[in-house]
Amino acid sequence: MQEISLAEVSRLVGQEVGTSEWITVDQKIINLFADATHDHQFIHVDPERAAAESPFGGTIAHGFLTLSLLSVMNFSVMPKIREQTMGINYGFDRVRFMSPFKTGSRVRGRFVLLDCRFRAASMLVTTCEVTVEIENENKPALTANWIAIVQFDPKDRP
């Protein structure tokens, strides 16, 4: 993982900062997510019924499971900022679930830094365009603009 300084972050605006490794989303992961969120819709957790009654031919991952995988994808590709003391999720703009994907598919995240700006004495707000790609598919599973806050000691501000 690349390490950069606060002063260097702005140079990455407009650039792809990384693409994560592929993650296989199997039925076990989907079932665990269903248990955690109480979303046991048959299209996610019942392979036989989903094959017989859905247009997908089997179970599919939850859209919110896909969204939740952004954390692990992000940690694997985003540059480490030396002065950072903490990272905070601020939210998302324009989250779109573009295409469902079948259980057993592999997905990965592609991150482009759209913007960064200092806020207050000890915060840098970053916005990344994130695309979750499905292996061997043209249409992505998800697109979103992810806003995060990089917290740092004010004495480290460039």
C-alpha cells in the first residue's frame, strides 16, 4: 500500500488511486449478511426457490452487502496518509445498484479520487468515485461517490 503525506493528497484528484483484489461472494457470506440485517428475502437465501421463481437463475447478493464490501476494498487500495489519526465515513452521494450478481461471483472496487478539501483545522474531506465491477460482466454492480473525513493533528496541516 502506498503511503503519502497530507500535502500530496491533492495531486491524486482526478486519478484512479487503485483497484482492489477480487472478492468471491459465496452463499455463506450472503447468509451471514442476511442474518445480520434480518433480510432473508428468498432471492438471497433460498437457492432452489430463487432458481425456480426469480429471473436470476439462482440467489443473488444483497445490494447493501455489495455496499458494505467497499470498506475492505478501500482499505486494500487507498494510500495511507502519514498524518492521519482516524478515518470517518461521512456518507455517500449518488449510490446506484446497477446490476445484481449471482452467488459465487467475484467483485472488486475501482476508486477514483474526485475531490479533497480541508475543513476545519484538523479534517480533510475526500470524495471518491467507486465502481464495483463484476468479473466477466460489462455492467458494474454498484457506483457511488463516497465521502470520507481524514482526521489529523492540526499541527500537521500543510
